[in-house]
Amino acid sequence: MIGFLENVVFRLRALILLGLLVFTVIAGYYATGLRMTAGFDKQLPVGHEYIQTFQEYRDQLFGSNRIIVVLAPNEGTIWTREFFKTYKELTDDIFFLPGVSRHTVTSLWTPNTRYIEITEDGISADDVISGRVTADSMTPANLQKIQSNVIRGGFVGRLVADDFQSAMVVAELQDYDPSTGQPLDYFDLAAKLEKQIRDKYESDQYTVRIIGFAKLIGDIADGAGTVVKFFIVAFILTALALYLYSRSVLLTSATLFASLTSVVWQFGLLNLLGYGLDPLAVLVPFLVFAIGVSHGVQQINLITAEISAGANAEQAARVAFSRLLVPGSMALITTLVGFGTLYLIPVPMIRELAITASIGVVLKIATNLIMLPLLVSYLKFGENFRDRVTRSREVRLKIMRGLGFVASPRWAVIILIGSTTLFGIAVYQGMNRHVGALHAGAPELRPDARYNVDSTEIANSFALGLNVLTVVVETPPDSCVTYSYMKYLNQFSWAMQNVPDVTLVVSLPFAIKGSAAGWNEGNLKWKDIPRNRPALAQASNTVPGAGALYNQTCTILPHMIYLKDAKATTIKSAINAVKEWRAAHPMEGVNIRLASGNMGVQAAVNEEITETELPMMMWVYAVIIALVTLTYRDWRAVIACCLPLTFGTFFGYWFMEVLQIGLTVATLPVMVLAVGIGVDYAYYIYNRIPYYLGEGMNVTDAFRQALLETGMATFFTALTLAVGVSTWAFSDLKFQADMGLLLSFMFMVNMIMAITVLPALAVVLEMLFPRKRPVARQSAPVH
């Protein structure tokens, strides 16, 4: 079958290459139209309990997609006329930003910021800044009155910093632009936040701090621009390494061209299918390029070996095509399934990433297994090249002969015992790894990034911030004026307020207690839930900002739980606290539902990754087992190919724990890719074993011979790819740096497993379970 395909493909090679050229031109045209896209809804796990709650009440509850802008004078406090004039202009400018839900804009200047005052006649409510006061007519008396209103209204730590050295403006965003009806362009909004807000108001007098999903995605997109620089560096290093290995500019160029062509096809198809490129998935095409280089090195290795033996370019290309088609296809199918399993995570952004990666991997079959050999068949190599290749191969073969000891029975046992011991440690350590972010601030950015600096400063100065977990409490009608319900929810609020890393709980019961005290001359003895229904109604009706704490029928009572940071451990602690409390304190008619707010969204993503990670890995291993079984029909091959891969995977988890890298949307594809690349090494090495066993060699000699043929190519591939992606460690984006470090480690550790543990394991299996009959002789390598 393989021979037939070889003859057909090489007979039609000119026509095939012409067709691929035409397709490349068309794909290149569409690739130029590919744009980065981002959307808040793309983060939401479809069908998750928390997201169902969020979607059901997203028009009534806020906090999931907001921007916070803080204005801080560089000297003194905010209580100056100049500050409030600038603060008013800032509020107005935010009001008119695209996508801003205008009725949610909140600052000291907006009419939805009101305070309650206890007077001789009871309680009166008024705006914090009277409608009769303007920015131009502000007087010292006005400032003193505003300061008093801010303190009495409880806005210190919420809209005004604890030390009075900054004030904030908060606004909720819609996922579409009301002025155009089109999806909100988050990159445009992020640019406007910089140009129309920060650049306008930040000066020698003031500092402007901006946080929120829109600003974060803009910063990530800006940082993603550096991906091109690191790709160029990695490309140059890869080109140099390929030249040193092949000793040919032509072979190096052909390999790089084949790998780059698939990226062009990938971009073109994505645009044609209506997809964009998410900033968090911008590295995926370059991962696909790395996969292409991996398979390209195997092609170069076999081609140079044939040329060194006297073959011409076409003969060498034919051998490379026929011998590597099956193991290469097996490896790419495994990688395809690995990326495809990402689709199991019901997060639109991750599913787009799965589609992006899967398209790229499918294209590799055409570019690296078919197009590359066909291109090589047209190349011309002189005698000098054959001499250079022969000398270079002799050096590599000498190294591999020295490494052949790993297949000797004695060393095989030692290696297997040592690696198994390390595997046990890795499993134990890997159990401590976390899903989600492990550091404060935005995990996609470095700690010293402007966004994270702003986030830290806001968290230190305000109790209210972005990290809000909204718990939706569904109750019977009129629960706001029913003592039993208010008492129950007051206990819930108090329990949440005492959860570690919770900075503030905003709820109706807490607000009612303050209002009740106000109706009783501010006496703290009355700061409790009134038992009398009319008194309870009186207290609840005078709560400031009541619209955010209950609906008109008092059937929805959201509790806003503000967290200190967005670490996975912090979010998980708060979520678990809610679950434990509602399980331990059920009340008929009351349904405590998780969760809205941006921390609810993040919690849903973390839980989906946790739940789907194991099924994903099981699917990948199931495919590997099926492919190996069908190809080699030998259970020993299944164990020999899969177990070293398992070792490498858990070593990766151990590495993540040591470097405190959480399993996130960014790092999950790395682990999947690591399995795909790791199994490449195993397929290419093991593919020659049945052939040599059929020739009468014992398993030790068979593996030594296989290492001579493919061992150096495997080592060189891993080293080249590791060096290339290691440059990402210097990126401005922390998630890119984490991916670079993790990829470098996984490339190397999977290579080490393939050229040491795989032979050792196969030898030990032969010792423990000798074959009852010899392997049938084959006229050609296994296909």
C-alpha cells in the first residue's frame, strides 16, 4: 500500500506541488485578513451552573465585566477644587466611552451615589454632591460637606480610598456597542482608555489607574505583538540548528518553508471560516510550526542518511516518504486528537483554540509528510555535500553508539528503577498543583506590568475592586420585609465576611442593619435586623443603592463578595465556603445560587478545566493505544510507547508545581502538545524495532540500531525546539514566558524518556515476558 502511494505521489509530484502552490497563494490572500478578536462572552463556560446563573440574571446583576478608573493626586488628598473639577471631567469622558452601560457609571459626581443622614425628623437621603454644586463653583465649604457625606454614606474604601488620596469611577460594559449595535471592539476600547483617559488625565499632578477585562485584553494584545519578535528569534535559531544538522542551505530552506506554509494555510482557513485569533491563543500557530520542524528533522535525518549511502535526491525523498508516512501520520493524528480534546472544555475561547490548533495539525500531514519530500526530490546535491553529510553523520553515530548502553539488560533495570522512583515523586508532587492563577493580579501579565501595579494599588486602597463573587439568593416574594429570611441571610453574610481573603460583603441584611440604626438616632444597639415588619420595611426602603441589593418583588437578593485577589486558592476558598454554608444551613424557599461576578466566571473556567483534564488525557492515551496496537499488534509496544509518555506528563506537573505555574487556558494546550511531541519521539524510535527483530536481532541490538538511525534526530529535534521556545521566557507576557519554560522542559524530558526509558522498558519486558515465537521477517520497515 505504501509503495503504491509512493509511486502515485512521486509520479504526479509536479502537479501536486503546483496545486499546493495555488492553494498557498489563495490561503495567503485570506491570511492577510486575519485579525485578533476578543469578547467577554468567549470566556463563559457553556452550560456551567455558575454561568447559567450569570446568564439568567446578567441584565439585573453587575460586576462581571466592568472597568474601574482611579484618579489620584500625586501630592495631598482629593479634597481640592482642582481635583474635583478633573474628577468630573473624567466621569463624563467615561460615560461616553463605547460599550459603557451608562446607567451603571458610578462616581461621587453621579446621581446614583447617595448618602443617608440621621436628622431630628428621622432619615433623609441626598446626593453626595448636591445638584446645585458644579465643578466651577466648588468652595471649601462644599468640599467639607462632600467629605462629610462620603464618610456618612460609607463610601470610604468603596469610591474613595481609605487614605483620601484617590477616588474611583466604576462602569459596567456591555458585550456590544449600543451606538453601532455591533459586538464591542475591546481592542478599540482599550486604546481609547489609554488615549482618551490615561494620556489626557495623567500628568505631573495626577496618576490614573485603570483595570478591567477590556484593559487587560488590550494589554495582552499589545504584549502579543512581541510574539512576532520572539518567533523571528526562534526561527533564526531553528534555521541555524537545521543547517548544522543537514549541512545544506537547500534542505534547511525546504524544511522551514514546509513548516511556514502550513501556518499560512492555517491563517487563511481561519479567516475563511470566520474565526479570528484570540490574544490568548496567539502562540498556537507557532506551536504548530514547532510540530512541523519536529517532523521535518526526521525527514532530514533519513534523507541525509540515504544520500550519504549513495542515493540521489529523488531516491532519498522516496525513502523518507515511504518510511516516515506511517509513524508521522500516527504522531500527527495523536497530536490532532490531543488538541481536539480541548473542545471538550465548553469555553468558546478554548474551543476556538482547539479548532485553530487542529486545523494546523491536519495541514502538517500535507506540508511535512508529502510536500517536503516532493520538494527535496527536485534538489541537486554535489559530491562535496555527500562528504560533509557523511562526516557529520559519523560524529552523530559515534554519540549514539555510546548511548546504546541504555538497551543493555543491566542498565535497563537500573534506568527503569530510577525513572520509576522519580515518577512516584512526580505523582506525589503533581497532586499539589493548582488549576487557575497562583499569583495576585492578572496571571497573563508579569507582576511589574502597569495593569498589575494598578490592580495592586487599587486593592490596597479600596475594599471594592474587580474581584467580585456575586451569589444570587432566590427567595419568596416580600422576603425583604420578612424577619426570618433577613435573619437567615444576615447569618450567611456574616459567615462570608469572615472567610479568609474576603475584603467586603455587600448585601441587603448588612445594609438594613445600618439603616435600622439610623432610624433610631444612630444608636449602635439598634444595628440589627428589625423583627417588626413595618420597621423592617422602613429600614429596607431607605437603604442607599437598594436597586443593586434586591428587585421590586424582593425575590432576588444578590450578595456581592469582594475578594482580596484573583488567585485560584482565594476563589476556591470562597466558593467552597458558600457551598458548605448552604449545605449546612438549608432553609425552605431560599435558593443560594453560584455565581455571577468576574470571580464567578473564573471559578467556572477553573472547574471546567479540572473536570475535563482527565477525560482529555484519557482520550489521547486511548488513541495512542489504539494506533500502536493496530500498527504493531504487540502489547509490549503499547506499554513501551505509553509509559515513558506518562512519566514525562507527570514530570511536567511536578515542574509546574515547583515553578508555581497553574493549569490555565494558556498552559493546558502546552501539556496537550507535550503529549503529542512526546509520542512523536516514541513512534519514530519504535517504528524500526519490529523490522530488526524480524531480521533476527535480539531486542537490545534492535534498539541500539534504532537509536543509531533516529536517536540523534530525536535528541536534536528536542534541543532545537527547546532552545527556540526558551526565548519566550523573556516575553512581557507572563503566560507566554510560562509556556516557553514549560514547553522547553517538556520537549527535553519527553526526549530523554524516549531515548532512555522506552528502550529500557522494552528490554525489561522481554526479560520478564519472553516472546514465545520469533517476530516474522519483514522485507521493509513496518508501515
